[in-house]
Amino acid sequence: MNQADVVVVGGGHNGLVAAILAAQAGRRVTVLERADHLGGATVGQVLFPPHPARLSRYSYLIALMPDELIRRLGIDLTLTSRPVSSYTPVKRDGRATGLLVERQPGAATEASFAEVTGSGDDFRAWQQFYGEVADLAQAVAPALSGPLRRRQHVMDGVIADAGEQIWTDLIEEPIGDAIVRRFRDDAVRGIVATDALIGTHTSLFDPSLLANRCFLYHLIGRGTGEWLVPVGGMGALTEQLADHARQVGVDIRCGVDVVAVAEDAEAVTITARNSDGIDNSWATEHLLAAVAPAVVDRWFGREAVVPTGAQIKVNLLLNRLPRLASGADPATAFAGTVHLEEGLWDLQAAHSITAGGSLPAVLPSEVYCHSLTDPSILGGFDGATLTLFGLHTPDTLFRANPQASRLRAAEAALGALQMHLAEPLLDCLARDANDQPCVDISSPLDIEVSVGMPGGNIFHGDLSWPWLADDEAADTPAQRYGVEIAGSERVLLAGAGTRRGGGVSGLGGAAAVDALLEMTSRTA
């Protein structure tokens, strides 16, 4: 039987973070990864041979990984800013135009608001709202690391720094209410609303406040909420982590699928199946599960509740960026997030239609040209990338007929882009070695199969508030760090499904190791 002090299951970015930190703390660490490669959803791939461009099929931006964690890991990761926050093509009075939002909104943004909305009211409301959000981010971001803080403690800090109204708008009441109250123009409302819906199938007005939790995570990362581009693509993060893990002595085993786990007072026993079908066993003092909670339930023979994944991803390689019907410079518009048919009521209608089991003819989507910010991912190819993210596409829509549903959803998402172009998108696409258009489509089911995320849910489940309720138990290190697994003392959650997980942050892996070190320091 194989032995290790700590076994990390899952070789995505969270698993690698956990492995490095545990090894740096002096533990003998083994990583078991189901796939034949590391990285999970943070992998750079040549999707369209013979073209050398390396794209990330799934994740593509970083907002939640703190600088202090990067320094603690000892990796050399270069992050850069996008020059534009967003561009939203719209038609007003029969004329194609668009709303430009600079990364630091200034005169050009103010003029664009006035042109599209007809007044300066929404620009002033925008400045007010995001000023309050920035203050809230500064107050909440420190709560993402270390032991979980109590809700009252976080609330007091937010109210002191940002005011009571923003706490009410984002934490107490459905975010749709605040958006409607604060902004007049539907396109402006939709730009704000999309951060509450990325990868989340819910209504902006749902009393569960799931949309609020999604919005919070998209706006508080690193204390600024800015989404940064890793130079070299997401694969650069995986390569840095994997190389450093090996340097600190981590034993990495790929092609090993964990099928069962048993735990007693002395150890954890892991049964895993190699790619050749042979079973192997590991004995370890602690297991850090950098996988979805539903996967952990299956290990222990419990009924797994599969979460809902709700996005379609389309990666494109183009010979050139398409011209926009508005006349906006594509190099400016596509340098940030291009919002497509994402007015607030478009988003609400799409949720209602898909919740009813159908797919809209046009799918609210957003698209971004990664290669404008980081040309290195092109590998010398003379063209451009586009990555499109379609909202409100729950995995249930794809179960009956995966292939046909994938194509229909992609058509609905790409149709949202084509509506605002001055030329056929097809004319701009590069062709692969088989003379086929360079289009790669991933539904929630594709993500489920290729990355092992149940339901294709990119957060491994519903996002939670990054704090403890005032009356919530915090008797163990696992509870205090939000990594506990019911009924287990030696198995800790270490992935996106941890209390403050979700997004490319490494926070789940770090929290698991922090809890582990506190646990073992008490028994040493």
C-alpha cells in the first residue's frame, strides 16, 4: 500500500496550491489526478491544429487570487489589466451604437453614457454605485483569507467604510431590486446584472439571494474586483504551480481515479483505479479533496446531489476581428467584455425560458478577445482569439440530446454576436487542418466529462457567503476555515466548493492546508 502524510485528490489549481503549501510545511504529499494531465479547468491547449494558438477552453481570467497567496506559493505569475472594462452594442432609434466603459471610467465613458442613454443620470448613478462597491470590496476582501469572520463583524466593517445602503442592496435584498432602483436604462442595468449571473442559473429577484452571492464574488477579488489576465494564458498558472510542486517534493500521479475512501480514527484509506484498470490503495493521515462535494459523497457511498451548471463556452480563432455594425473599433470594443443581448429584462426572460425547459432563440452572452491583452497566447499566429460565454444554459437542457443541444445553444449564443456585426462572423474565422471553421464548443456536460465537475458547475455548487453566520458553529479548524466535510475528521474539502471557493483563486486549497496545520499543531 502506498503511503503519504497528505494525499491531495484533484490536480487542478486548488489541488496544486494545497499540495505546495502542505509540502512547504514539511509534509510528504502525493497528488492523485484523474486526467492524464494537471490543471483541471486552467489548462492552455492548442485547440485548432496546425495553428499554434493556445487557448483555455474554460477559465480565462483571474480576479480572486490574492497577491499574498501568490507570494506564499513562491510562483512567478504575471497578471496584466485589460485596457477596457466593457463595450455593449445596442440599437437605439434604429441606429447601431454602443456603450463603452473604460477600465477607469473617464470622459470617454461619460460621453458614451450620454449618447446611449440620453442623459448623464446613469453615469452618475454608475459612479455612485461602483464607488460604494469598491469600498465594500476593500472591507470584505480580507475576509477571504484566514479563519472565517462572523457576519456581524464583516457587516460592521462594510457599513463603516461603504455605508449601510450598499450592504442592504448586495447582502440583504435581491440585487435586481437595487439595480432597477439605481439605474434607468435597461442596457446599463444588464451590464451590472451579468456579474450576478455568470455560471449561475437564477433570477435577479430570487429571495434565495444566489445572484447576490455570485455578484459579490465577481466584485471583491483582490480588494478591487478587477479581472486580470495571466500572461501566457491560464496554462501559465498551471505550469508555474506544477513545476513548483515538483520542486518542493510533491509526488504527482496522473491517470489515477479515486473510486472509494474509508476513514477511521487513525488514517484514511483510498482506493483508486489507474488508467490501465488496475486498482491501487493509499494510506494517509489526511486527505485534501480538491474536487466537488458531490464527488466526495460518491467516494463515501452517499447519494450525491449534482449541482446545476449553467453556461456554454465557445472558443474561436479568427484571421481578424469582425467589424461591428456600430462602427466602433474592434480593437477597442473586444479588448474588454462585449455584452450581447444582456439587458436586464433579456436576462430575466432567458432565465424564465430556460427554467421552463427551452432554449431562447438568442442567448444572452458576452465575448472577449484575450489575445488583445496577451498576444503571447497566439504563438505567432497572425490573427485573434475570441472567447464567448453564454448565460442561462442549465445542464438539464443538454441531457436528452447532448450534441444537438450543444449546437443549438452555440447557434443561439453566436447569433447574439452576429446581430451586432457588420459582416458574417464566418468570413473572419480561421480554418483548421481539416478546413473546418475554428470553433470549439463546451456545454455544461462537456465540462462535467472533461474536468470532472458534476453538472458542469464551475463553482462546484451554489456559492456561499464568505463568512460565518453569527450563531454558526466554529468549534473545529475545519469549520473555522470553511472546509469541513460532514462526518469526517481527516478528510477536508480543498476545492471551489469550500466556503470561500469558486473562481480561479486558490483560496480553497489554501484554506484546507491552514485548517490542516491548525489541526495537527494541536495534536503534535
